[in-house]
Amino acid sequence: MEPVHVGSASFGSNTLVLISGPCVVEDPETMRRAAGELSEICAAAGASLVFKSSYEKDNRTEAGAHRGPGLEAGLELLAGLKRELGLVLCTDVHRVEDVPAVAAVADLVQVPALLCRQTSLLEAVGACGRPVNLKKGQFAGVRVMAGAVDKVRGAGGRSVLITERGSSFGERLVCDLPGLAALRALGCPVVIDAGHAANAPAEIPLLARAGIAAGADAVFIESHPDPGRARCDGGRMLSLNQLGRLLPSLVRLFGVAREQWGDAG
């Protein structure tokens, strides 16, 4: 499997990639602090950072939930941070008509889990000229994700990642860790989303370590200066301090896993 290069980050290489940031774009001060500290944390630990935040969340459970600043304002803030701090940037897209604007700013275009079967959206991101991260739906298995990958590649997208974020089992999410190898067999580096797969914040470090040990090429953990004040998904994030303490151990484990499994992980 060939690595997928996203800016200066390389998924499927011998360097751990961390995808992290506040779930949704918030005020400029919070975003700048998160991006700056994450850059320092990754540099100190020897990991590559892809900074992720959503300009809009269009799949909230409650009607009054915070959805973000929207396409224009959200992308403007993210583009400014990218220029200022030299970030490699990821954001997700919910609508076909948003794809060109997102691709003009983001280095990695993400398809949300609940939209991983939407053919028109998959074809649009496949044709946008950017690497694509497919979040695996809570309802999806390897066959569904193989179809999603084929749709993106059929539209011209050659650089595809798949993110495991747990499958619904009653009210709990359960990660199919042995299934990471089957996802990698589709020819895509695999990311373990330890935050969204967790049922409580205390599970996040455990899932991150387990996913890396099972062969994940990267880890996705949303973070915030103060998760208790986050506008979205605070219960599935780590604070910047918590992530700073966790990441060095993940980098060490990643090195051991790569030595043990190599590209067969």
C-alpha cells in the first residue's frame, strides 16, 4: 500500500499522524490557541499534525444544537490559521455544492460517517483534486466502505483514507479492531477515531492505543483548550493538556507496532 501524502503529513509511513482540533470552528482566540498548542505538542512528540475543525455540523441530533459559523465565515477563519501557522488542514463537507470551496482551503476533505454511502457527494469529493478521508458509518462494514472507496476512485480520487469510528451496538459504540486489516486491504491507510468511537472520555486513550497496536496508520482525537466549554462534542474530546501527556506514548507504541507488523498491520 502506498502512503497517502497530505501536505507535510504522510499516512501509511513510519511517522504517526494525529488528526485533531476543536470539533467545530469556534471563536478566533480558541481556534488559534488550539492550533498553536497542537503544533507544539506534535513537534515535541515527533508526530505529524493535521488540524481538523468543521465549518458546519449538519448532522446534529437536536434541532437547537450549535452547527458552527457556516461555509464562508468558517473557511475564512480556517484559511487564516493555515496561512499564519503553516497548518495542514482538514474539514468535513456535507453538500455537493460546498465541495469546490472546501477543496480550495482544505488539504484533506472529509466525508462524515452518516454520508459515507452518498454517491453524489463521494463522486464530488473524488473529483475535487484533494485527498479524501472517508469516515466509516456506524452502520457500515467493509463491503459498504469498499463501495465508498470505489465511488471516490471512480471519480478520479486516488488518495483515500478510511476512518474507523465504531459501530452501533445498542446504545454503545464498538470498534472492530481486527477489521482494520480488512479496511487496509482496500488499499487505504486507516485512521482510528478514538474520540468518536469512545462512549466516555476515559475510553479515548485506551481506544487510541488499541487501534495503533492493531495497525492503524493514524489517530483522530478531537481536542479543545477546555472541553467543558466546547460548542460541540465536548464529551468526546481531550483537553490540550491531556493530549500532550498522551501523545508521546502513542508515538512510542506506533514505532513498536510498525516494527512488529510493518505494512501488513
